[in-house]
Amino acid sequence: MRVGVIGGGLAGLFSSLNLLYAGCEVDIYEEHDRPGYPKHCTGLVSEQTMKMLGRFANKCSDAFFNKIKLEIPGSGNITLHTSSKIVHLDRVCIEEGLAEAILGLGGRFFWRTKAILGGDSTIVAGGLTTRYDHIVVAEGIRREIFKKVYKGGDSAKKVFGINIVYKARNDLEGINVGFHPTLAPGFFYWIFPISDEEIIVGLGTSEPKTSLRATDVVLKKYGISNAKKIDSYGGWIGEGPILKRQLKKNLTFVGDAFGLQKPLTGGGIYPIVSSFTYKNSNSCSDAIAEIRYGTEKVASILRKQMPIAKVFHSSSFYYILYKIFRNLNGTEIRDDYKLIDYDRHDLSIQRIFLHLPLFLKEIKI
């Protein structure tokens, strides 16, 4: 079977690799000139997600954390000591490794090539129309093809995300996350070290024009002075799944194109890799069926997390959170019973309520 993949980001590359393993012939169309660019991803993932990425992540990790401090400025903070590590990955490095592996398996890349659908089974690119047995759409957050196929049905909320890498001596520990309706309206901000001399400051916001000024405020809040900006990148962040089902027989949407982001954090790496839980497909058609099933299953999981995101992102709930954080200021939570899941926020809430006595033992105020 011949499969055309529109989009050479992480979702397109990971899909292509799994299809090649199953014996598909794969062509990848990407409008940019190399894998991993333009950069846009913060790159924080759970240790479990790193393991699912396998060898492609092992050489691309540069920082490990086991502590997250959640705060509301002017109110208080709560520190969570995680039972497993959170990893910062260099996503460019991962995508370069995936592209190399794809070439080694016979996949073909068409770089600097904007591709569109000519129909359910054809791709138009570079003035040529090519017919495929199946088409995988991995076009990212823009969802241009999605909106044409599903007649404008992109209702998912988006915020603008920015990351700035600074060279600055620091004594930061762990990942610091803050919620504030002015600094990061509709989302949150973050700051964490990737070495003793480099930090990443970022945020998501419903007001992109204020993002640079807000990151400066976060820097000052943490006492970081004489910081030298060495890189910046970003883009739109989606907040959760759009559809429950893959509705077109010859088209499969993956990653951001299907709306697969964790609603609370906007993270897209976990939803991509967890869509591929089957590694032993007997045929190309089996692999396609498994990808379709995997994306639908992950979308179902992510939908359960949307109410949690609403509580933390909505200004309507901000003052409730403000009071909670003020009353719990300085609280330390040690997850010795492994109740907290960095990816499955829905499971975390469920486990905490089911095992409340154990959870209360882990809280030190």
C-alpha cells in the first residue's frame, strides 16, 4: 500500500515510521526545509512518554525534574514531588532522529513542498497530483485540511504559547508553574532550568501582544537578572480534542490535526506517542486501522481531562483557586503512593478521591 503523509512534524514522522515498520510505502510532504523547524514545543514530558519514544528520546534529553511548584502570585504555592521523573526533551533532536530512521527504511521526503488534498485519495503538491491508497494528515494546529474536510468544524480553544531561552546563572529547582489572569490569561506561565546557566521562561496566553512583557515580569519575579536571550520560539497551543471518531475512510488525522493535546497543559507529545500502542502490525492496512483506533482512544481519554483544564484556565474559577492556594501556602505533597499521573490528569483526580486517606498522609503543611 502507498501512503501519503501531509506534514513532517512529530506526528507525521512518528506515523510514517510505524507505517514503514508495517510494510507501507510512505511519502512525506513538508513545507519547511528540515525536520524540527520552526521550533515551537516546550518539550516537557513524563518519564513514561520518554520511554514510549524509545531510542529517539534517549540522546535528546537534557534535564530531569522530580518537583513541580504550582503558585498563584500574591496567594501561595504548593509543591508536588513526583514519583517519577519529568524530562525536558530537545524536540528538534528527536525529529532529526526520526527522519533519519525513516530514510533508512525507504521513506521519501518532499521538503519545501506545500501539499493539499486533491480528493480523498490524491495529494496535489508541486503542480503534480499523486494517488495514494491512504492519506495521513499531520498538518499541525492550523488544521486547514481539517476545516475543509469537516466544513469548518474546528471549535477547539487555542492560546498563543511562547518560550524564551536565557543564559543566566540561577539556583532554580524543579519546574515552576503559575496561574494569573493578567500574566497568562486563559492558561499559565512556567520557568525552569535546563542547566546552571540556562533557563526557559514561557507562557500561554489568550492575548499574544502582551506575551513578551509578561515573560519579563516572570523573570523579575524569580530574581533573575542579567539574563541574555539566546533563543525564542512558540506558536498556537490547542487545548483538547475536536472529534471523537475518524470519519473519512481514506483519510486519517493525527496529532494536532486531530486536536490531540492535553487540555490542561497543551502538551502534544504524549497524545502522539500513546496513539501508537501496537508495534506488531501484520500489514500496512492493519497499521492504519491501529492508528485510527489509537487516535480515537486517546481523544476519548483527553476529553475526560477537559473539565480539569477549565478550572485552572478560566478566570471564573481564579478566585476560588486563589483562596485554596492561600490556605495551603507552603504545602508539600510527596507522591510516594504514585497517585499523580503527569499525563492522565483524569486518573490523578480519580485516584486521589479513591485513596484520599493515603493522599492526605503525603501532604505536609
